[in-house]
Amino acid sequence: KVEALMPCKPQIVVISPELCSGLAECVEREQVKWKQRKYRVGDLAGAKLVFAATDSCLTQQEIVKEAKTADILVNVITDPGSCSFQVPAMFRQRDLLITVATGGASPALAARIRKELEVQYGEEYGLLLRLMAVVRKQIVASSDDQERHKLLFEKLLNSDILALIKTANWPQLRVTLRAVLPPEIEAEGLVASIQIEAIASMETLPC
């Protein structure tokens, strides 16, 4: 839950006697504030969003009661029926965000589908999206012809650029982009930027 919130740069407070290693690292990086104790009534003052994720049914009920009394959105990990909002299973490929929701009926099924989608939509989709964003910015700046824009983007997506990015076939990607894009858009620079991002992604992958 904390990882999903991070891109929004929120002020996160975790109230717990202990922390898992991942949360401990977040505390060390000062991304999360930690109160090393059990929950107490009154702890939700000033909160906008609450996750109740304790191993005590009584504590969960107290958190829900305080949150709903204060009109604070609350998600209860152990009781979907007590939630005032649901959190979909999600994953990111750079700026591409894919979510799966089951309305709280089966988080396990949502997680399973998410894992399947992670395999289907790999890093190449995030890189493709970056490329398309740069092309779109340049195309829109150079012309107001919406129909022309639409046809160009469809032509790009119907080409083999996704497969070329996935296989890191940069020379052929240059050839394809030169053939599809108008001459005012320089394909060499586009490919160079995508190649740099692909190499950086490989360097940050866990061993």
C-alpha cells in the first residue's frame, strides 16, 4: 500500500510496534514517518486516507469507527465490507499504469491477474509510451491537423516499433521511425533517448 502511494509524494505515517524490511528502508530514506507503538484512538487526527492493516480485529474496528466518525476514507485489509474505498491491484511500466479491481470480492484474484498482465506488458511498453509522448509533443507543436496526428499515431502503433524496442534492435528502429515520421522529427535522437533509458533500466534491475 505504501509503495502504491509513493508516486503521489504523500505524508505517510505508519503506526506499528515493528516494521518489515521494506518499510524500515522507507523510514531510513525519510519517506515515511514511524510511530513505534500500537494504534491509539486519536491517531487519525488530520489524516486524509487510512489503511487498517493490523492483526487485531478489535483494533481494526476501532480504526474504522474513528475514521468514519471523522469522515476519513478508510481501507480495511481484512474486511472489504467495512471499507469506504477499495484499492485495485496495480503495476507500472514507467508512465503506463495498469490496474485490476474486483470490488473487494477477491483481492487474491486481482493480484493473480495483475501478475499475468505484468508478464504480458513488459518494460518495452513503458519505453514505447515515452517515445510516443515525445513524438506527440513535437507533432502537436508543428501542426493543428488533428486527423493527420491520428493517422500518424495509428501508423506508428501498427508498425513493428514495439517488437524492435523489446528486442533492442535500435538500427532497425531508426529505419522504421524515419519511414513513418515526418522529416521534421529527428529519428536518431528519439532512438538514442529510448536506448539510454533501456540501458538504465537494465542497470537498476535486481541481480
